[in-house]
Amino acid sequence: MLQLYDDKLYDYFKETFKADVAVVPVSDYWTVASMHEEGQLQLPAIVLGRSSWTTSKDLDSWVISKKGRTDRVRKNKLVNEQAIPVQLDYTVTLLATTQDDIDELTSEVLFCILNYPRLTIDLPYGSDRQIHGQIMQNGDLQDSSARDKFSETGILYQQIIPIRVLGSNIINIREQNLRYLKLGVDVINNNNN
């Protein structure tokens, strides 16, 4: 289920920056150093990494987590959906070869998160339903620029933006065939005439 949030966050940045900026998905986070050393990483780049996740008591106000589950009938099936709210944190690492590029990329990412904070996740397993999350900055920016023998200028500029996706849930969906019971009522007519 968390993979859906990872993929949607990747799509979110990919759609925003098109082909101008390389976006590295969460699944490739640990291979970025080797990609850069081998010259396979296009700069500037946005590298997504999931830093942590835990079940959260702070998200109890979200509608789906009030009861923890919802039941509905769809196409002669009973759909049982259970949800556990989670606190989902990511790091958005920005990489560039010049100070101007990193400053511009940082401001664009911050304005993107501020102006378009909504993620829409399509639930799998035949649910035909969507859930929504909200992206927010979760802490101070960290400048981690360093000397780098592989870049053109000798310096690889790096900015780290911690973010959190509010409204995240781990969802369990089960479908069961409905069984129709035929109930009959016997009426006893007692006329004492």
C-alpha cells in the first residue's frame, strides 16, 4: 500500500517538471550515487526517498479513520475496507551543478508543494475509489553541498527538503459475495367468528 504513495509522489514531480528535471523514484534512492558516478544521472535532479513511516494517532480526524472501516455493496459484492492512518515522511533531495540551479529548483519545488499540495491515489484491488493525501513541508531545509570530482564544476550542490504526506492510510480491502436469504412470514389468521 505504501508503494502507491511512493509512485504517486514520483508522478506528482514528474508531471510538474516534465523532462527539464530528472526525477528519481523512491525505489532507486540508494542507487543514485552509483548512477552519478557512472554518468547516468541527469542534473538537475530530484531524488525521492522515504525516510520513515509509523502508525499515527494524530490523523484520527480524517474521515476514513473515524470508524477504521467502511462497508458498502458494489455489484452484488460486499466490500469491506479497513484503514489504519499512518504518518508518512519523505526526503526530497535536490541535486544541481551550480548554485543558481539549486536555488531555482528549491524555490520551484517549495512553490509546487505550497500551491498544489494534493495527491490523488487510485485504490487497487477493484475498489474503483480514490483517496487523497496532502503534501506539506516537514522541517527545515538542509544544505548538503559538497566537493564532487564527477561534476563539471567540482561541486555538487544539494538541498534536502523533508516532507510529510497527511491523510496517508494503510488500507485492506476484501470483497465477499452477497448471499440473499429468502425470508417468509407465516400469518396465522385467527378469526373467532
